[in-house]
Amino acid sequence: MQTEVLIVGGGATGTSLARDLALRGVDCILVERDDINAGASGRNHGLLHSGARYVANDRDAAIECRVEGEILKRVAARAIQDTGGYFVAVQGDDERYVADFPGLCAGAGITARVVDPVEARGREPALSDRTIAVFEVPDASVDPFRLSLECAAQARSLGARVLRRSRVVGFERDGERLRAARVWDGAEGRDVQIEASQVVNAAGAWAREVAALAGANVGMLYSKGTLLVTHGRLARRVVNRLRRPCDADILMPGGTVSILGTTSSRIDSLDDVHPTPAEADVLVAEASRMVPSLATVRYIRAYSGVRPLVASRGGGDGRAASRGFALFDHAADGTSNLATITGGKLTTCRLMAERAADLVCSRLGVTRPCLTATTPLPPDPACEWTEPGRSPREWMRAHRPDDALVCECEMVSGTAIDAIHAALRANGEVPTLTDIGLRSRVGKGACQGAFCAVRAVAHLYQKGDFQAQRGLSEIVDFFRERWRGQHAVLWGEQLAQAELMEALHCGLFGEELVR
């Protein structure tokens, strides 16, 4: 295979880069070792930052978030719910920081409006009666999966190629240039060579490993963050703790649920990153000071991600490290056609892609400008099913008696399953149940797939899409991932739910869910 630019990494930055290059008329191939947003881009709050969180310790990152958040609200509106946000201080919080906050925001160009605590509790009843100060900021909620899927879809429509489950295992050199990448094609079970004029390493937390394959160096810190998912949505807005960044600072509206996080702990390895009960205890105990109902609410899932932080300064748990991004041209490493873009935030993915695209285009002699700040993402029907409520709206509108509900928690219909399956097949891929789950709300509800996984597989058998024993192995793979997300929150109602899941899948199907 041949291309002008090979992009390694299918997260928000990699897919945004593919879109940017495709809009400039540059041929590119994106390879992703797993699936879209398999790393940090799919394991975050889904917060579109106003920048206010960083005004005290990283003003440059705060300004980047403010500018880029405004751009994404214009060009990717379907993936964003403009909720607004509150920064909330409770009794015992640092009142000097509270007093400094509006001035710090103003210095970064961020609007921070004072809200009377009584008025704020009227709008968000879940807030503590110990609230002493509230500021309103322009935070928003972003669906990272829809954002990345739509970027990849537009890139494909303009000629780019996106290869999932394709892992770079090495590079072939020709002097100071990388001539080709050796890629393991997991779907086909074979090695392929991709020749490229330029290579961009956008592998997130794995950027150091990819760079090392090319004999280059990227200094990074790994910061693990754990988050919890509640059974229902507790607030309309983003609710931030009004203090310097610490554990359990953010309660994020995520469609029909709320997402609580996050922790921050330094780790040395990317292997076996998972949430722990101790982290869940810390999150619940600390966050319930701001939102008391978090002490008793039902949690349906926990998950962990790894922040790829550039190792320029800071230590400890990684909170002191900059949330800005870094672009390396690797000239010092003796490689003239490799670039690495890493660090940053989900909110700054478009800007990160623009900077990386500018570099490779200058190397290629391409003078066409970046268009992603002004060109709206076009709608793609195959990317719409991640939106909460999308499937039931279509199901009720069509009112087809033969269109059964596959997932009752999130009201995902057979039509949605068919649409996602057909879209993946149209791209030449063999869809799995896990692929369908990532692109829909299947398995996202309180039962965490206990019933809908079986129904989805049965539906695919009835449609002739699954044959022989494939369905059983698909259910096992799907449940291993869902099961890992429940270990840290197994108490109360969710423990009973997990016991039912175990009885159904281990007892009835003979599955082994723990590995």
C-alpha cells in the first residue's frame, strides 16, 4: 500500500488529522491498533472545556481550550450539547481561590458570571446546601465517539483510508527517512507494508512506543484517571468543584447518565489499566461534598483512561504537568519524515491536528490552508446512533411492528443494529458485537448488556449476519469488556444486577467472564 501520509492512532487527534489532510487534498491512511477512540479519546469525561479548570495553573492551556471549544461548537454542533457549567465552592474550600477565580478567568478571556448559591440550587437541586459560591462558565458536553466517527467518515468520503485493528510493528528505513511501516493486519491475520512520504505518530499514550519503533524519542508521563457512571442524570449542567484541580472535581452530564471523575495517579506501564474499588471510594466520598446524592446513587460502571502528558515539567500524580500539547519533528533523532503530536485535551484535538497537518504539508510542498476551523462536519447517518435518544425517536417515528427493541434500557431497535452493521460492511469490514456496541447505546444501560447482548446476537443470527458458533464468542468478548467496568462498583443494586448477569451468562451459556 502507498500513501502520502500515514497516521498512526485512531483517536480524536488522529481522526481529526485525517479529516484535515483530506480537506487539503492530501492522500492519507490512518491505522488504529484497536478501534476508533480505543484510548484516552474514549475514556474521558466528554467535557468540552471552557478552559476555566486550568486558569490558575496552565493559562496557555486554558486559552487554547476556550478558543477551540468555541470552534467545535460551530463546526461539530451535532456532537455537542451546550449545557453550560457551574464552578461550585462548598464550606471549607479555599476562599482565596474563590476570590481570585473570576479575575483568572478574565485574564484568559473566559466568561465567569457570579450566580447566587440559592439561585444555583434552584436550577441544580442536587447541589449541596453547604454551597458558598457559584460561577457560571461556558462548559459543554461532547460525544467523543460521534466526533471522531464523523471526522473519520468525512475523511473517507474524500479518499482517505481508515484501517482498524492494524498495528504498526516496525519501520523500514532509507537513510534519514522512514520508507515504509510494517503493519500487522489483525482482521486478515497478516503483515502488510505501507509506504508513505510522511508518518505522523498520533498514538496518544502509546506515542512513545510508536516513536521508539522508528528510533525516535518522546518523553512522556502517564497519568491514570478513573471515572464512575451513575444510573441517571443528576444535573443539567457540568458541575465543577471551585478549587485547584484535584480528585472528584467534575460531575459531567452524559446523555441519560452522569459521569463522575476523575482521579489522577502516575503509572509506569500501559498494561492492565483498570478502575479499583479504592478509587471509587475516593471519588464518591469527595464528590458527595459538592453533590450529596452521589453518596447513595446507583453506579452502573467504572472505567479508567491514561492521560498522555508531555514530560516537560511536574511530577507526583501528573496534575502539575501541562495539559498543553507538543509537536515533535524528530529532526534531532535523525528522522526527517516523522512527526509526533501528543498531549493536549479532547477539546484541542482539532488544533493539534491542524498543527501536525501544517508541518507535514510544508514538508510535502502542499500550500492549501487548513479548513477545519470553518468547515462544518457533514452529517453521516452511520455515526448518529451514539446519541442517547436517537434510536427510540427513530423507532417511534417509524412505528414498525416488526422492528423489535433489542436494548430496553436505552431503547435500541433492530433497525439501528442493521444500520450500523451495514455501514461497517460498506467499508469492507467484518462487524463484531463490540463494534456495534461502540457505535450505539447497546450495553450502556443499567443492565450493562445482560439482556441486550443476547438479543443483539439473536437478531444478527436471524438476519444471517452471524453463523455457527460465532455469536457465542462475540458475547464473551463483549462481556469481558463490560464486566471489567463493574468490579469497582459492585455494591447495592448494581451488585444484584451483576449477580443476575453472572447467573445468566455463566450459568446458562457457560461463559467465563473473568480472565
